[in-house]
Amino acid sequence: MALTPSSMIPLGTEMPAFTLPDTNGGMLSSAKMAGKPLLVMFICNHCPFVKHIAAALSEFAEQYIPAGLAIVAINSNDFASHPDDSPDKMREEIAARGYRFPYLVDEGQEVARAFDAACTPDFFLFDRDGKLAYRGQFDSSRPGNGEPVDGSDLRAAADAVLRGEQPDADQTPSIGCNIKWK
């Protein structure tokens, strides 16, 4: 597996607008979440880095969605070359992991490019005004490094944004598999 860091685009960047299908063919627009803090996550099904945090990611959503954080996951991998990331497999992943957030299909990969997403997982946390407040790692845990999977970095950022504050600007890039581009 190739280690790819997130792009670390500038804080304060305005969130790109998007409209994408979910795994059942319904459409979700970023405009529907305007005015709320929003976490956009680029994930997939097969990446060992995503698998490593998937249970904790589900727990994070269970805690933060009721607290007022909108959360959406986007799979931008080319599922023609990586069939484990197909919409059918995404539905299975939603059921297996108990994801409460929408898991969207970016088949054309335009949304990943608009966000400058580079890896899975890649996290982008926007404040109520749609400005980037955090881009970085879930926590310091990686497959095999023995660090606990607790979401500490993303939790600290989400807590700050939910209080209407800016997270610490010293942010560590996420590391994961590269997005599988067409």
C-alpha cells in the first residue's frame, strides 16, 4: 500500500459545492447542509487505513451528529478498477459498519478534485460559514503502529468548531492510500 498524505489545502478555503448520488440513487447536495458545521470525509471500502479506523469513525458519527455536526462520506475511487469500492459494496459497508452518515458516490471524481482530496481517509471540516477549519488526521493511529484509535485530533477540531471557535492551526496530515484515479 502506498502511503499518501492529505494535501493540506489552506485553512479558510471555501467549501466546494457538490451534488452526488448515494448508494441507492438518491441525490444529496452540499446546499442542504449549509449553515451547519460539516465534516466531509473521503473514504473507501478496501483501504487498510480506512478499515483501521472504521469502527471508531462510526462511533464518532454516533456522538457528533446529535451534537450538530453534519457528516458526509464520499468514495471517489475508480470502482471499475477497484470493484470492492462499487456502490453495491458500499451498501454492504454501510450495513456492516452501521454508518449513520450519507456515503456518496463520486464516480466522475470531480468532487475529489474540487476538494484536492489525495488519500483515504481524508478529512475536511468546515465551519458554519463553509470555511475550512480543519484538514488532517483522525488521530495518530495507523495500521500496526500500536497507537489507540480514538479520533483525538478530529474530535478536538470538531469540538472547537461546534463551540464556534477555530481549531488549533497546527494540524497533522492524514495518511492513507491514494485515491484510485481513472
